[in-house]
Amino acid sequence: MIIVEGPDGGGKTVLAKSLSAVTGWDIGGKVVDSDTKPMTDLRVWTENNLDRGYHPGIYDRHRLISEPIYSTVIPDRKIDEDFWNPDWLASAMYRFHLISPFVILCMPPGEEVAKNVFGDDKNSVVAPHIARLYRAYFHYGLIHSEVNVHWWNYTAHGEADFNNLLSRILTHSHQRMEPRDRHSLDQLASAVRQAHHR
């Protein structure tokens, strides 16, 4: 279970597609639109996701990470009240930590993120707040040591770094993958071997 997180303009989507192409793991569908409005019931989505345990999936954001950040930073955003219910959120976060997903935090330099966001119509809602979003993700990555957070900067990491990232994902997933999904682990192991023999 790979989660690609970070501010808009950080290279998440490109990295998620690259990981999917190599591993064969599907990328989860979007649940929030470019205006940051939910497209589905986020509590139901979160609970269904947690029920799956550690599984062969790639997520371009996970609501338990991004929802608290965006709900705090973006003004006048419709907030899913369940994410402000301490009992539900504490229980969901506890389950999330037990699953121990592999979280990649896409954090190129702040000026690179701003350059990618400004002038892009799809990012018109977040652009005025991108500096605060960047800082919020930076602090998340530093504070949440209980989650396996791996920092990624597409401006500094090349093919060798990507192959090493695949190896770390394999090692992490090997200890956590559900028995029913072992075929996906074999697929990932094959992809890692091929990547290192190129």
C-alpha cells in the first residue's frame, strides 16, 4: 500500500503513474476534485480503505493525511465533520498506523512547487495557499515518525534513486502484505529485479 502525498505541484501524479507502470499496482480513483471538494463520502471511503489492510494499491493522496491539512489551510472549504470527530479520527488513525502504509512525501523545493501551481487553472483554488500547504506537509513529514515517511524530490532524484525506492517498497511490503495479495508481491519483486539489471 503506497501513498504518494504532498502539496499540489510536488510531482505526486507523475510518481504514482511511474510506480504503477513498474509494479502493475492500480492507482486509486480520485475522491476530491481540483476545487478540493469531496466527490464521495470521505468517511465511508476511509473505512473501506482501512478494511482492506495493507494491499497492492497506490494512492495519490490519502484522506487521513491530506484531509486534516487541506481542511485547516483552505478557507471556506466544506469540511467533512467526521474528520473533526476526535473519537472517529483517533480510531481511524490507530488503524492506519497498524497497517503501516509506505508513504512517499513529494517535496521538491518550495519555489518549484509554486512555479508548477501558479498559472495552472486546475490549481486556482490552492494556488493562493500553496506556501501554507507546503509548510503543513513539511511539518507532517517531520512530526509523524510513527508512519513510514520517505521524502521524494523529483528535481534531485534520478533513475537509481527510483530503483532504490522500489527496493524499499518491496522490503516494507514483504512484511505487511496480506496472504491473498502475495502474487502482487511477486510482481513487485520481479519489477525490482528488472530495474536493478537495466
